Amino acid sequence: MKDNLKRVVLDDLFGKTIQTDMYQQDDPKNNLHGWKKKQVENSCFDGQVWSSQYPDLHIFYYEWNLENPFQLLVQHGKPLIKVQFELEGHSYFHNYHGEPIEIPAKHFQFIFMENTKGELTYTHSRKVLELYFKEEFLLALLHSQGYDKDQLINHFKLSNCTLFRKANLIQPQQEQIIQQLLTHTYRSEFAVDFIKSKAIELLLSVFCGACNRLKFVEWPEQDLRILEEIKSFLNINFAQDLHLAQISRQFGINEFKLKKCFKELYSETVFAYIRRKRMEYTQGLLLKTNLEIKEIAFLAGFKYPHHFSKLYFDHFGIRPKEVRNATISSSKNS
């Protein structure tokens, strides 16, 4: 099976010099408007990266024009905590240790991972803002605003909570804060303070209303165990012609309970989950194989290629044929 997508690591994209420089704290007087800016050009994209560093908070803004689709291999031994605002483009992370993370354009996602290892797939030009911070900083910040600290800690540690299961749409208020953060004209120390205050304001907006959402699904342990088994079953058999009645009988759970419990536990319906798994599978086949699109549709459980193309476009914002053409072009250029 031929892999048509270029695979790179951070050093290939930014080089050690730029990475080291962007993470260093400088005298604010040396950076215009509080941002350290670097131009980046490589075989995958050209663009720029901005950074603003604080002892407890790291802010990055990336803007790049994609030359060739690629996969970025990432591995961090330390916990990763960040909020990612995908202003333009699309981000898909294949997580070797858990569920994939997908962030479409105009969406944001809070990400907490104990151990980061996987592949980031990029098929679009992008504009993205990322806020990195330590767990202690976030807990102290939210606790100071009246959030229950113990409840927040449990959210990070337990798997059966429903907050931030998937990317959320960026709200107008957040767009305004991001615009102010990126386009202000302040200088020197005031610019640095302004950026940090806006970043914290943005971070708090992510958790707005979270007190009411930080609650655990109240289902018996046996039901939760069955739902995990069903989810594992769907991860393998998503391409089959599945029905709720069939799944309910197979796992010995009431059909109504299956629908309600699955939605509460995983924040999407059974069939929305199956459709997402199919989309992730077909994306991998489009990027990494030479199979025809109609073959890919059939392997993922779709009877009609045109129906698959429509669902793929609805999910990723790009048609399968466009992805295939981009990977072919990338393969010829490499």
C-alpha cells in the first residue's frame, strides 16, 4: 500500500533555530506590538508564526499557505494542555493512545492529553491560534472565577464526562477577542500585558457556562461497560450495515437506553458516531492509497459514491476528488 502523503517532524517544518527562538522570553521592547514573528518556508507550506511567551502561558499564532498536503508526526512525553482555535483550515489528529481529535474551520477545542503520540494531517491552508498552559495555571484561574476545583480535576482525570467531547463553534465574542489580540497597535510592556489579558479573557470564554456542564453521566456501571463494548464494536465494524435493534439485541441493552445513554456519554448519536468513523477511515484511504473513490466508498459501507461524496464534503468541507488530486500532485512533486 503506497503512502502518497509526505510525513514530516517539527524540525523539518521549523528547524531547531526557529523552535528554540520562539520559545524564549525576550525583553518586550524587542518585539513590535508584543509579538515575536518569524517567516517560515519549507516544502509543505510558506507563512509565518507569531509567539508571545509568559512563565505560565504560551501563545502561538500560525498562518500558512499550503503547498503540499502532509502529515506531522508528534510525540510528547509530558502532558499537553491547550486550547486551539482553528480560524481557517482543518486539523485532524490521529491519536495512537485514544480517540482522534478533529477541529474544522471556525471551531475551537480544549485538549488535555497525558501522553501525546500520533499524526496530524493537514490538507488546507490554515490560520490558527493556540494557547498552551499548565494544569495548575488553568485550575487556579478557573477557581478564582468561582469554578469548582475538585470538579475540574475530575474532568481531566475521568473518561465518562461530557464537556468538550468535540470541537465547538467559535462564537462572535471570541472572534472579537482574537481580532483584538492579533491586530492591536500597542507597544512595549503595555502590548505584552494586553496580549496576556486578552488570552486569559479568551481562555475564560472557552469555559463560559462550564459549571453547568461539568457533570457526569448518571448511568449504572453495567450500562457504561456495555456502552464501551458497543463503542469498541463500532470502531471495528462501522462499515457494516448496522441497525439499532440489531446492536441492542447483540449486547443485551434496551434500544431506548442505547440511544439516550450513548448520546449523553459520547455527545453524539450512534449513527453520527458511525458516520464519523467512516469519514475518518475514508480520509486515510484517500490520502494513503491509490484506490478509486468508488472503491473507497464501498469499503467504508456506502452503496453509492455520490452519497459518500456529499457526506465527505459536509464533514470535511472538501470533496474526495479534490483530496485525491492534491495527494497525486504532492506525490509527483516529491
